[in-house]
Amino acid sequence: MCLAIPGQVVNIVPEQPLLAKVDVGGVRRNVNVGLLEDAAVQPGDWVLIHVGFALSKIGEEEARDQLRMLRAMGEDELAMEEVRGYRFSEEGDPG
Amino acid sequence: MKYVDEFRDPELIARAAQEIARTAEPSRHYRIMEVCGGHTHAIYRHGLRDVLPENIELVHGPGCPVCVLPTGRVDDGLAIAQHPGAILTCFGDMLRVPGTKGTPLELKARGADIRMVYSPLDALRLAVDNPKRHVCFFAIGFETTAPSTALTLLRAQELGLRNFSVFCNHVTIVPAMRAILDSPGMRIDGFVGPGHVSSITGCRPYEFVARDYGKPVAVAGFEPLDILEAIIMVLRQLRAGEAKVENQYRRIVPWEGNPVALRAMARVFELRPYFEWRGLGFISQSALKLNASFAQWDAEVQFELPGIRVTDPKAAQCGEVLKGVLKPHQCKLFAKECNPEHPIGALMVSSEGACAAYYRYAHRGDPVSA
Ligand code: SF4
């Protein structure tokens, strides 16, 4: 559960400024960006995701390194499973 | 060295290892505690033990939220699942943690409605989708996770959701560090500080460790090089006779933390006067509960909970391992009665648990020195 997974922001969900669609190794899920200080995340930004929330912004190089590391250690499936598992991010979202 | 080769920069790793060997005084034995379970996991998974000189001992800290939760709290959570109409939700890590009457998974097999979620927002969603049921979220975690629970509760309040509650078991890392520093016979020379926790709390909360106890702290990221660099920082301070808080993980951790997250936590939570930690006992002001304005969503207010203290099985030495007194393989049950298939203690369940990490990456059937 303490996994923090890097993902790239695709877009901000229309009418839900606290949700961003994020791409994690090809899987796209909404995550909540309400913890980011100047909540202004832009498409293309990289964020560190933890239990459905973006914890902080990170640099692109760092994000790619971390993804590579997850893969090298065979933990990318676990990360994908977690991201795919975010049910709240389906249509008609309460989050 | 098995895992280290897979890094993009084995050369940097080798150089960091050399620097460590150079900085450490050969005549001295160092005990450096990595507080966070994520670091424990990374240390075993990357085989970092193997690149350190013999006189540097890494001591595993209490930073695994599943591991420090006492059995009585697991029982309390499971009691909620017995209420008619209730759905208990928890993170996957919790599912195999044994309570007195079995694990959440076993109770589920016996008919309780217990579901795994990946986010507290999933629990909230479940409540919105099932207005006739009550959905309780079994919240665990340090400051990394607590802000997510806080935002979820703020959202529940906004929605005026009546069929949702949180069973709050959030704990805070600093009082646990103090308890370890105060425990008699515990000799720690310095700390590798938690990375993601500190992205929320910032570095200031560790200043007392340097000021009052004279021990260095280096907040670190989770890559092998991050951890080695933090060890270098600690060793350099020790060598110079200094004690201060350094931030190796500056790219993620702001010195002052995350004010948005801290504000959300302050709106929702208050400190408990004390809380029991597995292995460490009762620690004052070491855990969070919902404040009075969230009583409506507080499972401890809404449900009658047994609240009975349960002692660990005698032979299980989870407490000693959590305090860093024993290494996982020194527990009598390790890899025998207690293994990932049949965990007796929570440290064998969570991937951040020292026993599970040790079993998975370092245990080769024989006793290994670590
Ligand atoms: S091996 Fe099992 S019983 Fe022993 S300390 Fe680890 S989790 Fe606890």
C-alpha cells in the first residue's frame, strides 16, 4: 500500500478540477490532485501517485527512472494492478 | 550483489559504496536505522546489505503501518464487518493480517462483506453506489496516507453522505522515533528518514532527534543510490561529530512539507492522547482520530467496538523485530511456522514488513547474516 507510482497527466477532468486523467505505463485512470499545492497540474506533468491521490509533482527523468526500476524489479504489474483498481475514477465520479 | 547489477548505474552504486567504506571508521560499529518500511523493502530487494562494509548495520524501523497495528485493533475493525448491512473496506495489505478470529480474508470466506480497495475514494464510491448499506473504510498508514483519508472525509462531508465511516488507525512517525530513542538498551547512531512521509510533514519534525538526542538524520528517497547517499550523509556527520537533519530527497521533499495536505489533516483529525503500537506499546500522541466535527463519520463513535487488548503469541517476536532488536531470521518462528503463506505476524504479510522482505529477497533456506 505504500507504493508510490509515477504517472503522466493526460488532462484535467472537465468540471472536476480536482481530478486528472493520468497515464501509468499505458493504463489511464483518474487520480485526485487535491493534495498538490498550486493544484495547477498541466497535461504532460509527471506526478507520484499513492492510493488514488497525486502526492507530489516529479521530474520527467525521475519518473522514467522509477518506471524502469519497477519493471526491472518485476513490480510493474503490481503498480498497474493498483492503478487499474481505482474504481472511483469511473464515470459519475464522487471523488 | 545480485540485484544491484540491474541498475542503470552500477558504477555510481560502486562509487557510493566506496565512499561509505572510506567515511566509516573501521574500528567503529555503526547502527543506522531506516525508519520506513519502504526503505526496508528496497534495502532487501536491491541487496544493499551486500555492498556495505561489515561494520555498518542497518536496523529496521517501525515504519510499516500494517505491522505496527496491534491485533486488538484488527479485531475491532473486523467487528464492524459483523454488523448487519455493513461493508468493510481495506487495502490489500490488511486482508491477510491475522486477528484473533482469523484474517479479514477468512472472515470474508465465512460470509462477512469485506472488500479490498485501492483508494479511500473507492470506499466512498461504494457508499454512494450502495445507499442501503453502510460502508466503513479501515484506514491505516502514516502521514503519507492520512491526507488521502482526510480529503475523502471532507468529500463525504460535502456530499452529506450518511452511510460512510472511517475506522481511523493513522499513526505518526515522529513519536515512534522518540520511543525508540528512549527505549533502554537501544543504541542507534543515526537515522535514514522516511521519504514519502516527509513529503507531507517536511523535515522540521525530525529536528529534535539531532537537537535533543545528538543523532544525525538524512531523509532519503527509495532508489538504491538515494539510500546509499543518505548513509553517507549520516556517516559524514558522525565523523565530523555533528548532528543535524539533512534532506537527500529534495526533489520530492520540501523542507516545510506539503501545506495543503497538512491543512486537510488539521481540519479532519486530532491527536489521540495515546495509541498502542505492536512491539512498542503505548506511545502518547502517536496516532490520529477524527475530531468531533466528523463524529458522524467516525466508526469508533458509530459502532460499539470490543476494544480488547490482545497479546501476541508468545513465540512470535514481532515486537523485537519492530524495535530493531532482532533481525527477522532470528525470530524462532521465521520461515517455519511463520511464512508468507501462513503469516503469524503482520511483518510477514505486508511487502514493507521486514520479515516478508527478508523472506522474499534475502532468505535462501539457511540462516544468513544480515
Ligand atoms: S517471523 Fe513472523 S512471528 Fe516472527 S517476527 Fe516475523 S512476522 Fe513476527
